[in-house]
Amino acid sequence: MSGTLVSSKIGEPYAQALMSLAQQNNLTDNFGEAFRALDTLLAESPEFKDFVLNPVIKNEDKKEVLKKVMGDANPYLVNFMMLLVDKRRIVFLEPIVEQYLSLLRKLNQTVLAEVTSATELNDEQKGKIVEKVKGIVEARDVELKATVDPSLIGGVIIKVGSKVIDASLRGQLRRISVSLNQ
């Protein structure tokens, strides 16, 4: 069994418990915003990620840093993070965050569209992509996760679930090359 599968299986009950707590207290979106910010921080700061997930670092130090990072987040969420540290489950923070955000998207009838573009997208471009994805998958709302890959040369690649729309210049050149080689 792969490490990712094990992590997601361990993270799932924690995410479900947190979702249940959030629903009881009408805090689902509040927790979602905090987890999106935390997910971004984990992705963009390898130092923070290494610090929090390192089993050698003292729990008290992790708690102190997490409290500062969480700032004025809901006390339930801060207590949840402290519980993860105490139970030595903080190493599963990423899968828990991913699972919670997935549950939140299901609850809100929202799909996740992973968009890779050659350059940074502006708000108008993001809006057009959201409308296009809404039309394709018939979702109430779309959450964009944008990344930049200059090797695309131009255009975008949009991934929604198992669907992939390759409208990149690199993809078009590859298709032309394949058709010429036949």
C-alpha cells in the first residue's frame, strides 16, 4: 500500500470529524478558508512544512508556531491542530486538509479545477475558465487551483476530476508532431 493511500485513509476520519464539528457550529466555510490558507502555506514554504511535520521537533515548539500561524482562526480549529500535535498525527496534516477541502467541495456542490498555464492568469482569465468549467461539468461553483508552467509555451491545461483539457501550445505541437509521424 502506498504512503499517500495510507495517509489519506488516516486523514479521512479526522477530516470527517472536523466537518461534523464545523457543520454543527455553522463554520464549514470558515474552516475551509483557514485550511486553504494553510494548504497554500504548506505548498509554498518547505521550511514551515518541514518544521511542522518533523517528528524530532518538540510538540510545544510546534504548538507555538501553529498558534501564531493560525492567528485569529476559530478556537475549535486551533484546538484541533493542538490535538493533532498531542496525538502525533500532525504528520497527516496535508491529507487531513485535502480531505476536509474535498468534503467541503462536495457539501457546496463545487468542483476543483486544477489549471496550469504558461504565465500567471489575471482575474478576467480566471473568470472565463470558471465559466467554461461550469458549463462542462454542470457544477454550482468552481474552485480554481492555478499553477504556472512556462514549458507550456502558451495556453492552459485544465484538469477537473479525470477530465483533462489540454489547450496549451505545447500540447498542440505534440499533437501535430504525432499526426505528421503517422
